[in-house]
Amino acid sequence: MSLNAGADPHDVLLVARAAAYEAVVAAVCILDEGGDPNARESDPGWHLVETDADCNPTGREIGGLHESLLETDPSGHEGADLWE
């Protein structure tokens, strides 16, 4: 899709938004999975944990980030306006 080829600028914007959104969703899902799903069992993984003000772990794990992704939209529209 190219503006020089006559593409609608709004359509190009929507494609760019969709690509950015999909990249963020993919990254958040990888964080939620705790490791590479194609890795061997002996390979390292990860856990996101909450820390206090001094960066000491509180013992609470953070999960389900993909479920709350749209809630972080600063516009308050939960991403609905991404496709307008």
C-alpha cells in the first residue's frame, strides 16, 4: 500500500495502527506465556513479579496482561477508536 500509488492516507494509517497493535499484543502474549513455547523444558523462562517502592519482590506474580491491554488505552475507548 503506497500513497504514491494512490492509496487513501486513512487506509495507510489503519494498516499502520493494526500492525503496531498486533506487535504489542504478540509481545504481551509472550510475556504472559513465561517462556518460549518452542523451547526445551531445560531452557530458562520468566515470571513478571510485582515489586515494592524499593524494588523488592512482593511475592505476587503478574499475569493476564493480554486481558487488560485495552484497559490501558489513555483515551478510555479501550482501543475502539483505533479502527476509525
